[in-house]
Amino acid sequence: MKEPLNRSEIIRLLKNLGSDQDDAVLSAARDLNQQITASGLDWGELLIPEEGQSSDVSEVKEEKDSSDNDVADDVVDDVVDDVVDDVVDDVVDDVVDDVVDDVVDDVVDDVVDDVVDDVDFTLSLIEKILSNSDRSDALREELEDYKNDISNGDFTDDDHKYVRALFDRLSK
């Protein structure tokens, strides 16, 4: 059954094709295509004819049936299909980019959190070792050098492990 077109809805959907949001554009294009198809009309019948041509849909339909408007309709359909394909590709690309960005951000945040946790933990162990007044001057100097290395970003994972092992050994 053919469904009549709602002019204001068609205009609203056409305006949505200019949206900055790719998903809104894609949705509008699909809705337009579905409504035009359901109406039993095609784009050639909907477009306002040039001056001197009839604007009566029935006359346009008769002209279409007796002329080569099928070629024009095919071109319009191809253009609409290409636009929809481009919009779909753009939306998919944007979604993939967003997912990749989110994953990378999460990984970077986790790594930064781990590094900050390691640094904070190592600094707390150094302070605990230094708080014991029985520690030698050489050990105190070495631990102060470690604190400087940490603040300069020159402290490796092996250095963190060494400070933990040192703390464990000295705590026994």
C-alpha cells in the first residue's frame, strides 16, 4: 500500500542531512529513502521541474513513463546510494576511531596510574628506611640519590624492585 508523503516531515529530514552529527545524517537519509519508497514515488517525481515544465505529479509521471527518465532516476538512486554509503563509512570510521581512542586512553591511564603508584610506594619505602636513625651515612646518601633519580624520571622498574627488596631485607 502506498503511503502519502508528509511534506513537513520530508523537509525536516532534508534539513537533517546538513547536520554535523554523522549518525543524524545517516538516519535522515535512510528515513527519506524509506518514505519515498513507501509513497510509490521516486526522486524525479518529487523534484520541482524547471521553468516551462509541468509541476503536476501525474504529468511528470506520464512524461517519465514515455521518456528516458529511468536513466535520470538511476543516476539519482546511484547518487543517493553513494551518499548513504559515504555517510555509513564515515560513521563507522568515527565509531572505530572513538573506540580505539578510548582503549588507548584507558591503557595510558592504567600505565600512568601504575607508574604513579610505583613511585609513591617506592618513595614511602625510602622514607621508612631513612626514618631509622641507625642507617649508615652511605645508605642515606644512596637513598637520597634515588629520590633525586625518581624526581628526574631516571628510576627504572629494576630500581623500584631493588628498593622493595632492600626494605624487606632491612625490615627483618
